[in-house]
Amino acid sequence: MMKKVLLHGLFQIADDHSEVILEHVCLSRLGMMSSKEMISAIHECKRKGVRAFLAVDCLLIDEKWDEICKALDELELVIGHVAAIRVLDIGVLQLIRERFPKKKIHLLLEHGPLNFEGLIFWKQHLGDCLERLVLSTQITKEQLEKYVSDPRMRDLQLEILVFGPLMMSYTSRSLLGLAGGDEQIVEIKSLESFDLEISVIQNRHGSFIFHKRPLSIEHLLPDLLKEKLYLRYDYRLFYKDKMNFTEGLFMENSTGKIFDKLKNNLLRTGNGENYLGEVVQVEKGCYIAVLLKSFVFKLSVGDEIEYALPTGERISTKVNEIRNSRAHPVTDASYQDLVLLKYHSKITARSIVYKL
């Protein structure tokens, strides 16, 4: 078992660190080190006998190509002291192989493949330059045991995250607004349950969606399995001494509660039902805002409608008044209209509306 940590800002090496991942602000998706800091950190790792890995794990868009090449130029004299380069993007992988053909590669497979044949493909394609496969957090315990025991993986290092932020999605797009260099962090709460939330981080490399709880699975790994794996500990983003953890998909291949809306049949538009639309906002004591999404049915004064709440409760009522988005009275409304209906204390956002 090898213990590995990630450092992307203040650089310190503890006595039990056998490997360290270094993250440059232009090369790594959550990196904070400048080229000067990175060079100093690489020399410090060499002095202490700790294996240093350079993370080049961002999804690279064409507009950022020159930027990443410039950063690699600045580090070229010290990359020889780096044990391996960790790569996610296939285009970046090709760039690294062309510029540093003798450098060992750690291939990050967090977005897939999730099958054994995919791992074998990369092993055969990269050959001797591939030192390690970094496995996805979406694989199960049974899959992991299969991978470790297969003789075709005997000469290849396998790594897994055992503690750290559980990333659910990463895109190079700026989901929180205009792109820029400043990091933004927001928490998004579920409209169905206020104790469910996700964290979204946006920076120069794109947007990252994390589960609200850090992953923690080391206690689930048998000792024999630990001895055959490289275990990664990622202490970024979570600073609380006491917190709840998640085991992700490790023990069973099922989604967490954060995806309840996807699995909740009560919130799906059923086939053959008189689906009208969805409640998008409720202003207490004032109105219920409904976005009409039906191509077939329109809503008129005098209609009977039914609200299907996320909890499963159904509430029927008669439409005595319809107002448009400017609060002007109208007699009917149809597809893509936003209408304001009479307030009801039990109706919540994300309720589905049907015509009776």
C-alpha cells in the first residue's frame, strides 16, 4: 500500500508521504501553484526522497493550448525530476508523449472506461510508458477485486481514491456565469429536500460538481486488496474536523440520494396522462407560477387541475383565475406560457401539473 496526497498551494511534506501530486495553476484543474512554486516543490521532493507527480489533468480546449504549452516550457528543466505525469485529456496525453516521450504516464480514468476491456486497451496502446491507471470512483468493490487479481494487470500499478472530494461531473464550460480566472464556489440545495445539496466550483478550467460529502472507503478495503493498490488521499475542499462521509458506488452500483429526483416516478411526466407543466416557483400567500410544457393541452379558466407533489401527495383544484407573467388576467394559456395561479399552502416547486 502506498500513501499519496495532493498538494496544490502551500507546500509541506509529512513524514509518511511516499508520493505527492503537484498541481500547477495552468495545468491542473484545481491547481494553485505558480511555475516558481512548482519548481521549488519539485526540488524539495527530490531532497526528501519523495516521488513527485505532475498533474496535467484539465480538459483542454483549443483556446487554452498555447497557455498549457507555455507552462510546460517553464517547467521543462525540472520535469526530469518528476517521476510521472498524470493526464486526463486524450489531446494532452498526445502532447505529453510527443514532448516527453520517456516520461512515465499515470492515466486518469475517472470518466471511464468502466469495463475491464477498456483498461486492457489503454495498457496495450500506451505500452511501457504507462506506469499506472487511476481508476474511476464509479467502480464497485467486485470490479476492483477483479481488476487487481487479473494476471494481465500484474505489471501495472492501480490507484484508487479512498478519501477526498467525490466529483460527479467536470466540464470545461463555465456553468456559474462568465468565464474568468477567479474561483467561484456555490452550494446548490435540492428543491425536494433542503438537507440534500451539491457543491459547484468554477475556475479558469471550467466547472466541477461535487457530492456534498467526501468519499471515504478505506475502511471497506480488505488488507490484501490494500497491499496491491495505490491509495490516494485528497484533503482539499473539506476542512471540518467532524463530517459525514459517503461510500459512493463502491459497495453497490446504485446512485445516491442526491439523484432522488431522477428516480422519483412521482416527478416524471407519465405517458397517457393530461400533463400540463411544472410548478417553477411558489410565492407564499401570493401565487403559484406554472410553466406550461404541453404541446397538446392548454389551460383555461374553469378547468380542473391536479398537482402531483414530490412527496407523492396529489391535490386537485379548480382554476378560477389565470394571470400571465405580467400579472394581467387572461382566459387561457398554452405551450411555453408562464402563468400565475391561486396560492395553495401545500404546493411546492417541482410539483407536476395535470389537467383533469
